[in-house]
Amino acid sequence: MKNNDSSWHQHLEQMTNFVRLRRQRHDALGELADRFIYLRVGGNGFRPVSIRSDNPCGSVYIQGKAIETTPFVDVAIQLAKSAEHREDAPGNKKPEHRVQAHLIYQAIKDPTSLPALLDYEQFFDELIFLSDEFRLGEIRADIIALGKKDSRYFPVFIELKAERSLTRVLLQLEKISERFLKVPDAGRAYLAAASGVDMSFIDVEPRRIIVWPASPSGKESPAVASARSKGIVTIGFTQTDGKYFFNREI
């Protein structure tokens, strides 16, 4: 493996250890979600973030100071339990972050809900949320999940967009898939650690999903049809009275 590849490979191994520790605190994660706080995992540890709609994926605070990343899961949980949301938090409040926070909250509160929520029950028996802001070096996915169909599990990369623009998102999905497939054993180890599923049931060929605003006209461009022919699934969302609705685009 080349030196410039080793750093993100090491990052993946570190995240594997951290997601294993977080999974062991499952009950605490549910309690935090009741307060609209989620424990994000990165290569350096755990950071409590907001999953409230007015500061989606933004910081939470203790005595006015944003909580930073810590390598200790129990410390992160205790900090999160004491954390406060700030009405004037400087989060960017991007529409895609609101969708991201919504999906994370739903996945934590009801781990069985994602296939139906995303209008994707036909293709997933299960869809287990694992983490958000999943990074392998400079490449990342907004959400990584573990899908199941029949007896096999597989990674699912989900990109969330505020506009129906394909160029960058397709490149991002292609690059994260390529990088994950370079280290299949390490990839399986991460998926197993985050989900509790035995590695022997996990394939590494990923499924890829784009979640973006539903087309106002109901029509799709030739580029979207081309992406779908390559196995990319697109799901359109609408928002009504503060609630999100998702429909798989055919």
C-alpha cells in the first residue's frame, strides 16, 4: 500500500474501534437522541452534535463553549448529557443538513424505520444506520449504513443534496466506493463493529443512494436516467409543515 493511502486506511481502523465502543453504549445514544443530540464518530474519537432542526449537525455547548472531540466514549456521553442547544448557534442550517439530522434522529429512535421512511422496502429487508460524515481521507459520504437483502449485508453510501445536480455527487459516490473496496477486510471490520453483524455475512460491494429535492415537474433529466442505469438510486424529498416525505424515483 502506498504511503499516501496508509493514512486513510489507519483512519478507518481507528473509526472501527470507536464505532465498536459507541455501539456498546446503545441505550445512552437513545437517551441523547431524546435531547436531539447525536454522538458523531471520526478518526479522533467522539463529538456530540445537534440533530435539532434549527441547528442541524451543529455544535452543542457547555457554558457557552462548543464541545470538542474526545477519544473517550464515556466522557463524550457525559458531556453530551450536560450539553445545551444555543438558539443563536452559528450553524449553516443547510437544507441537506436538516435532512441528515432528521434521518439520524429517526434511525436512532426506530432502527427498523429507514427502509419504509426512504420508500425503499422493496430492496432492503433492513437498513441499519452506522454513522454520518464518514471520511476516508479527503473523500467522504454524508451517511454510511448497512443494508440487508435476504441473507446478505452490504454497505450503503448515502449522499444528501439541496439541489438536483449530479456532477459532484456522482464523483463523490464513485470515489468513496473505490476507496472502500481497496481495503475489503478493513471495510468489513468497520461494518461489523458498527452494526454487530458477523463479518461472514457482509459483502463489500456498496449500494449508492442520492437523496435530494423531488423534481417539481416529476420529470428527470437524461443525466439522472444515466446515473440510475449505473445502479445509483435517487430518492426525492419534500417538506410539509416541518415534516419530511421521501419517495424513490423510478
